[in-house]
Amino acid sequence: MKITVDQQGTSKVAIIESDDMVINNVQDALDLMASVNYSNEAYKLIIDKSNIVEAFFDLKTKLAGDILQKYVNYQVKLAIIGDFDGYNSKSLKDFIYECNNGKHVFFVKTKEEALQILHGLN
């Protein structure tokens, strides 16, 4: 796993890149958050959807809710990048819509879009 930091002024965004699965469960998500915070003093993260276990995108597993609630509680902002059009679940589409209209979690297509959103937040 490679972590790079994109900084604009005082805003730091950690970009997670890996060929492997990074988040398989809630503990993995917490470990990633803590590691990025400790090593890079970043409270904003970008991760590709391919680095998150597919169960995350099945809302019945409650994995997405559990993970994202932890990030919100610790005031860590997260952007997940990828193509989400392939999911047919209305619940997931509604969830993504609601997240994208909030201030903590975003589902976007590109790293550039994620950086623009996260750097625009305080």
C-alpha cells in the first residue's frame, strides 16, 4: 500500500493506492484511518472502490454504515473513487446520493474530482 499526500494550503488529503484489498472490515477501516492520521496528519482520505471489499456496497451487510459512522465520528472525510453505475440497488444509489449531498463521505468517479471536493471542505 502506498500513501501519498496532496496538500493545498493547510488542507491535506491522503491518497491510498494499492493492488490489494485495503478494507475488508470495520477494523481495517479504523486501522487505515489511524495510520494515515498518525503518519501524515491527514483527516481526509481518498481510496479506490477496488480496495474495499464488495460487501461494503451491499447495504444489507451494514458494513458501509458501520465504517462510515466511525469516519464521521472521528471527523475524517472520505472520498471513494470508481464507477458506481454498475450497481442496480436503489438503496445503494439513494445512499450514494445522500452521502454526496453531505459533508463527510463522497462517491466520485475520479481522483481529481475527489481532491477538488475534499480540499474545498474544512
